Amino acid sequence: MGKLFEEPRPACGGRVVAVAVNTNVWRTYDYLWPADATEPTVGQRVRVPFGKANRKTVGFVVGCDARSQQRELKTVAEVIDPAPQLDETLWRLGEWISQYYLAPLGMTLAAMVPSAVGRHQPRTETVVYLASERRDWPARLGPKQRRLLDELYEARKQGTEPLTLEELLRHSGAGRDSLGSLRGRQIVRFESRPVRLPELADQSEADPFELNADQAAALRALEARLAGGFSATLLYGVTGSGKTEVYIRAVRRVIDSGRQAILLVPEIALATQTMQRLLRRLPRVAVLHSGLTDAQRAFYYQQISEGCASVVVGPRSAVFAPARKCGLIIVDEEHESSYKQDTVPRYHGRDVAVKRASLAGVPVILGSATPSLESLHNVALKRYDMLRLPHRVRGLPMPKLQIVHLRKEMTPGRVELLGRTLTHKMAAALDRGEQIILLMNRRGYASYVFCPSCHWTMSCQHCTRAMVFHQATQLVMCHYCQHTEPLPERCPACRGKLLLFGLGIQRIENELVRKFPAARFARMDSDTMTSARQFRKVFDAFAAGEVDILLGTQMVAKGLDFPRVSLVGIASADTSLVINDFRAAERTFQLIVQVAGRAGRSDLPGEVVAQTLHEDEPAIRFATQHDYDGFAAWEMPLRKDARFPPFARMVRFIVRHEDIDRAEQGANVLAAGLGRLLAGLDVRMLGPQPAAVKRIRNQFRFELQLFFSRPGAVQQAVFPHMEELSREAHAEVTADVDPVNLL
Ligand code: ADP
Ligand code: ZN
Ligand code: ZN
């Protein structure tokens, strides 16, 4: 904000507000507060005319003053929230996210409050009371009316009166007419009230089993922490060790003490039976997922912020749930890269959870069978404690894992993805009537459209990525920008005949049909699964035994618990190894161990076959031994020597422009600017260089990678200058702090 005037501007009646606008700008803007609105408060959400076109844009009041340095103030168009939605802790969390993740404050705050909030009237429902004493009931009542009254009478005795109209009709089996006539005779009375989250009907039902000794010890340790302020605990429990059960009981303790708990899970896990069972055993749960309507979202938000919801379950954005009485945060599968948001603000749900817990002074639990090396490192630094569940429940053994070298298994002259061993074992499992999970971590039918004579490969015209052929649509598709095209008939370069070449999932599907014509299978990948309901359908069919083989991408690796799965096949254990990313080995290890963990979770012994072209790869060897400690001991020194995370912090800048020269020039200017700001700090800079994906949606991309040791060092130096840096670059600049995707 430059000084425009020598003299301070005249007072505006004490009604000027500074607004952080939800758009990619780094400064705040002053607005006049509407004359007819009550006094402004910091944190209130507003809509303001913004930019030359005065587009109505959401923003947050971040300061109130009597005067402004700005000329010609515009007026706030609408006050959305009568009072701030974010409490003190969340407000400070938002400021931290903005600074740590180098994201504009307005965009950050807007990501924390769903836009639907405050835009919907509270939903109401009809509830029914008894309006007369039992002795005054008419002698002559129909059997249905009798049952209605008995239900209500019982509810009064239990202290659960009133009943909602719905539950009363459901429980009594009576119709609306019978109830209507009781109401007409003033024996019962209706009232309308705001909808509340349902209490758990069978809350008093006994837990399905006792905790085993390891679980009980873990729970005791966690209980001790529930009493004492902030703490971070890594719960490292092998697959099938019963972590969920520990969460449930820890959450109950929190609820019993009158507080709320937040449980973060990967989005897809919400559709699994494990989660459905969990939801049935906890009272007043608000489940936040991407399929909610605006009205539902607003309803849950209000229930949470009024303290009616005891538990919030949801994916990464649930970390912003307005639970004012939050007493515990749990992050399940903390190693999951889906916790990282890939648009601004690019926050990591797990790390934000830890920050929120520390601001709120409450414990946080991070659970995983394959903890991220970041979290393991934090244990070594004594920032986190570690609790272990080293065994599967009920003394079940870990599944046996076998590596198969694909090259030795192929029939010469045939392109097959399922080698001899895996094919035989699948046939045997099917004969025994058991179920199979088959992982193929790549979408599409064929990875490339390829010309064998001139080596031309088809790539997207907007991005520099190979296009993938999809058999169902017979179209070629770019997985970055969703651009599709028909399959060319001939090579555009030499008119030669084209080949479809690769290892995609649809190709396996064809092989399955050929090899196991009688088997029933379902496919699960992001092309077939576009909503939570579709997941549920496939999971339910698999659980009911209507599907023999569940074929899928990494989606099938996550938290499935099916007792009849005896065999897990990994078509290619290498697919995540080939990417150019320092976490490639870690991802490969995690994926194999996680998907292997789906086998042998009940009485059937489990077996896993992993096909690979790199059988000596340590990540694969350790994974077949379920040897997390061994893997970590091997990988950590490599990271340390290379000064990669978790031994260094990383910030990646991306500079984008549709003109390649301007993108590159922007990156050079940015590098020079950063060099000035970071002079004297211990920061290593790689680049500027073209990003691994050089072009997305017609934008050329250049990157700068910064590595440094003191957490936050770069952000502190850079945050106050983000506006100049972006302006000087004359191109779009975004920062990605602690990036997980380096493409
Ligand atoms: P994880 O999340 O560690 O992979 P889960 O929490 O899904 O494991 O538990 C695996 C299975 O074991 C579930 O079916 C669960 O109901 C069951 N289970 C959990 N704890 C016990 C226990 N103490 N005794 C018997 N079965 C248990
Ligand atoms: Zn594209
Ligand atoms: Zn050609």
C-alpha cells in the first residue's frame, strides 16, 4: 500500500474495514462498511466488489479502522456472517497456513469456511409429544393408535420424548392417518424444531470384542495424554492390528468428557465397511464428504459449531471443522498423499492437524501401518511419541508375500500381464471359492499410442504428456487436462500402422475375461468410480460375495477388510518406482505393504504375489518381508546424504505462462529475487528448470526447488515479499511448501 496522500484521509465515520479477498492477491483492500450494518468485527465474511469489473468476491474482515490510505473507497456489498465463523484457534490456524504454505490469506480463509455456510436456513423437522396422561386416554383405541401411544409413553419413561415424526411412525408401524387422528383429539401434540444429528440408537450395545493386550496398552497411553494438553502420537500398527478399534474407544473418552473429536480419513475410506461400522458405534457423528449438497454441508457445519456433533469424520478439509470444544484429532493413514491439497492453499491435512492440535492444546494421533518418513523422523526428533501395535488381532499371521520375476514368467511371443504363478494361484483361489484383490496401479487400457516404425508417440496437444487409450470410450485421453481425441488411424508422421502399448488396467480386464471366463469381477479406478455411491456399490457386492475378483488401482489398497480375500495379486510392483521423485521407493513400499495387508484378515490364510521387473529393488524386498523398520533404516541414510526431506525442508515454486519464453524469463526473475531475499540463509536452490510436466492446459511450467534445514526459514523471508515477487515475474507464480507431487 503506497502512500497516496500527504494528509491522512478524512475519517470515514469509523467504518472502514480491511478485507482479505478470496483471490490470488497478496495485500488487503479497504472498503466502506455499509451504513445500515452493525459494527464490523474481525473475521466476518463479506462480499465485496473487486477489480475493475467490480466482480462480487468473498472476503474476510481482517481489520477495522476509522480512516484509509486508499482513494475512493468502494462499499462492502453484503455482510454474509453476522458473527465470525472461525473461532480464535481456527483464525490463528488460518494465518499460520497462509504464512507457512505461502498462500494468500483470503484464499486460505475461504478454503476453511464452506461457501454454503450461512446461505441456508436451518432445516426443521416435526416432533411428537404426548399431550395427555395415560389415564385420560380414550378406552376405545385402534391397535395402531395403541402402539403409537405406547411408543410415546415408553419414550417419556426413558426420557427420550419427543420422538421425531419419522421415528415414531417407523417404530410403531402405524400410518400418518392414525397419528393425525390422535392429534385431532389432542392426545398428542406436534412441534417443529431445527433438525439435529441423530443420537445413536444402539449406543449402549456392547462392543463386539475386548481389546487385546497391545490395543489396551495403546489406549491407556492415549488416555493419559487426553488429560494433558498438546501431544502428538504416531500409532504405528501393522495392517489388521485393530487401530480403528483404538480410535473408537479414545473418541468415546473424549465424548464422555463433553468434548468433540475430529477423525481425518482418506476420502475413499469413507465408503468402506470399516468406516460404516465405526459410524454406527459413535453418537452424533457428522460425516463430511465431497458428495454433500450445500444444504447438508451447511447443516453439519452448524451442528458442529454449536457443539451438537460429537464426532466429525471426513477427508483433509475436515481439519477445519468448527469444533469449538475439540478435544482430540486423529489422522488415520497419515502417510496418504491425498492429505495434500493440490490447489491453493496447498496445505497438508496431517500437518495442519498437528498445528491445530498444538494451537488448541489437545492431543493428535497419527495412525498408519506404513508411517511416512517425515513422521518417523519427527519421532526420532522427539517431537512425536510412538506407540506400536506390532501384531495382527487374534494372533493372525501376516500374509505370505512372494516376488515373481515377470520376465521369467512370460510366454514368449505373448504380451500378458498376469504371469504363470499369479494365474495359477488365482485359478486355485477361485476353485476354493475365495476372493481375490488384484492391483494394477495404472489407469487406461494402453499407456501409449506408439508408432513402431518411426517411434512417434501420441501426446496431448495442451500438455506434454502421453495420451492414454480408453477402451470403453474408444478415445484417447490426457490424464492431466481430460482432453480427449479419437484414436488416429495411422501415424501422422510416417503413415505407419500404430500400436497400443502399455500396462493399463483395462488390458488386464481383457486378460481376466480370457483366462477366467466364469469369474465375476469388478473394476475400481477413477474412470469407473466417480462418486462415493459407486464405491459403496462395489464394496457391498464384494462383501456379499457377488464378485470374485476386485481389480483396481491404488484405490483397492486402502483400508478394505474382507474376510474371504485369501489372495492379493500385484500386477506390477514397479509402477511407482519409475517416476522421477525422491519418494518413489517409499511410495512403492507403502503400496505393496498396504495392498498385501488386505489378504488373510480372518480365518483364511493370506497370500500375496507381487510381479516385478526389478526384483532386487530394496523397496520391494523389504515390502515382501513386511519389514518397515528395515526399509526405513535403508532409505533414511539415502535421504540424509542427498539432503532430501525429512532431513531438509522443501519449497517448490512453479512459474507458468502460455508463452514459453515468458515463463522461463519469469522463473529467472523469480530466482534472482529469491536469491536476494535468501542471501545468507542456508538454502540450496535447484533450477530454474522446466518442470517434469512441461506444459499443462497450454501453460508452460518452470520450477525452482529450494531445500533448507530450519523449518519455516524460507517462508519467513519470502512471505512479506510475495506480492513483489509475483509482480516482477510477469507470470503466474505459485509456491508449494512440503510438496508431495513433483511433476
Ligand atoms: P487396521 O486398521 O489396524 O488395519 P482394523 O481396525 O480394521 O485394523 O481391524 C482389523 C479387524 O480386526 C477388523 O475386522 C476388526 O473388527 C477386528 N478387530 C479389531 N480389534 C479386535 C480384537 N481386539 N479382537 C478381535 N477382532 C478385532
Ligand atoms: Zn492435456
Ligand atoms: Zn510413424
